[in-house]
Amino acid sequence: MLRAESMDHNIIDDEDTSAVESSVLIEKGSKNPATPLDDVLLFNTTTTATSTPLTATTRIGLRRRIPIKRSLQTYGTHQVLIDSPWLLTAISAGHYFLYPLGMCLAWFLFSHMTELQQHVTTATSTSSSPLFSVFLILMGHLMNAWGSAMAGTLVHETEDWQIAQLAVAPMDENEANFNGNGPNLLSGRVVDPAHSNNPQLYSVAFTMLLGAIAMGNLCIGAGVFDISNNVWMKGWALFSIFGYFLANDEPFCTSFWYSLFAKSEVFRDTFVEKGWNQLTDHGRKQIFRVSAFKFHGIFLPNAMLCAAALARLFGCTPSIPVWMAPLPLVLSSMGGIWEGIVAETTFDQRHHLVAIFLICGGYALYLPFYGALFSS
């Protein structure tokens, strides 16, 4: 059994197998202070008839042999990893592919710096420092690719590349449905890495990822719309940088979206009951576990700024219609949405592979788009 003083640790060491099997949660003020971890985290114990039960020796992967998280058996998605042991290797390769992809795009822009300066000057009509604008555009693409890659590989390497149930405490169904607070996360309590994923690590990585993408999109928009001569752009840049750093991390989008729609009886019957509760298992599946202010107030506006900048920049190209100009951004964003909503609610690693394919495809699409721009 775990000692009381070990409750301050979030992760149990992998070699402490006895702790893995006998983990308990100590809830302050609870009438039942010791609750087996499996009882807390497994909400649906049904598995498919053809699924293979997990054992201590069930390990998959080509790059390194890793155990399958036990919570995946709850949803029957562990069988996908048993049948396709190469899947996690392909997912990790896709994430690491963002590093050379970002470097290739940066070199392509750097080697066509003169042409890019000319097109930036044409797009802005007032650019007094096109070289600085080119620098911002180049850095924006690098921040998008490398920033998202670093945050993604950090959390996925720690979690053995498996999207699984986050460690959340059970709660009364009525409370989960109507108070809008969502489940109590196991902050400061034991998280069994052989069973589920760490919600605190997920939040930190998600915040880093959205921050890198938001700042990258800001740089692209600032470069195209000539921040050196635009007072409003300077103000927005300062607000985005300091706002993202200083903003409160709570409420998370999960509870914010829930409470926003649960107040209305119309949305409660449609969005909440028929959509949100089924998607998130009454809030137990934490999706978009990031600050609602950072997401809505900084990330989304900078994504729209970047889309407008791409439309202005690529709109000068006869072969690229204006409505198609933001397509690389839209495609990579679809990958993030697919991972955040589909993969992280079904826990099917095949959806994770689809997500990283869309993300890499979106970044790769910048190469032919800039090629068409430079040849025009």
C-alpha cells in the first residue's frame, strides 16, 4: 500500500509494481478515504467479445516495447494496438516529422527572401521594412511547426504515445450534468501511469502547444500586415504576449463550454444532454483542458489574423483563389480538432494517426503554396 506522505507525488515509478497494483486515492473529508484506483477510473467495464484481455506482459511498439494502458481495455480500444503494433511508432514518427518539415519550409523561405520581400511589399503597400516582415513570417512558421512538435512530443513521450482516459474522480450524475463544474481532477493525488494519463501534464502541454501556435500565427499576421507601421498591430501583439502569460488558467474550456450552454433549457436538452454528455461521458473525458480565456481571447483571434494574412499574401497568386489561401492553416487546425475531440474521446489510436497526418499535411501544403507565390 502507498504511504500517506506519497500522496504529494503525481506519478508512481514504473518499477514499483506493487504500488501500481495497490494504488489508492485519499480524498480529504471523504467518508470513504480509500478507494481503489480502478474503481475510480473505470466507468464502463464492458469490453468487446473478441478483445484480448491485458496482462502484465502485454507490450507493443516497434521503437520500444511499452505496456498498453489498462484504461483502454475499458473502451475495447486496446485491441487496436495489439492487432497493429506499428501504430504507435507511426504516430510518433509523424510528430517528429514536424521538425524537418519546419526546417525545410524555413530554408525554402530563406532561399527566396528577395521574392518574399517583394510580395510582402505588394501585399501591404506601405511596408517600410520588408526584411523584418520576412523575418516575422519565417519565425511564425517555425514556431507553429516546432512549438507544436515540442509540446506534443513532450506529453506523448511521457504517456507512451497512448491517448487514454485522464485520471478524474467520479461524481454524482446530477452534479456532473447540471452544475457545470465538471469532474474533480486528481490534482496532488496519485496517478497510475500504467492505467491512465496525467491531467496536469496534459494541461501544461496543451497550454504550451496553443501558446506556440498562437504566437506563430501572430508573427505571420504581424509580418504580412506590417507591424512596424501599424499601431493597432503593435497593441494587439503586446496584448497577446502578456495576456497569454498572465491570464488565469481556469476555467478550462471543458467546464466553460458546459456552463455556457447548461444555463439555457433549450441548449441543455440539445447541446448538453444529446451532445456534450455523450461526447465527454458526463464530463469525465476532459477535452480542450486549457484556459478558456487563452483559447477564446488569444488563440482564436490570432488564428483568424493568420488566415486573413495568408489570404492577403497568397491572394496575389493567380493560381491560388483567395478562399483557398488559408487552406494550410485550416488543414492543420482540423488535425488538432480531430485529435482533441475525436481521438481524445474515443481513445482509438487510429484517430490519433489521422490527426497527425492532417497536421503534417497542412504544414507541408505551405511549400507548394509559397512555390506558386514565388513563381507568379
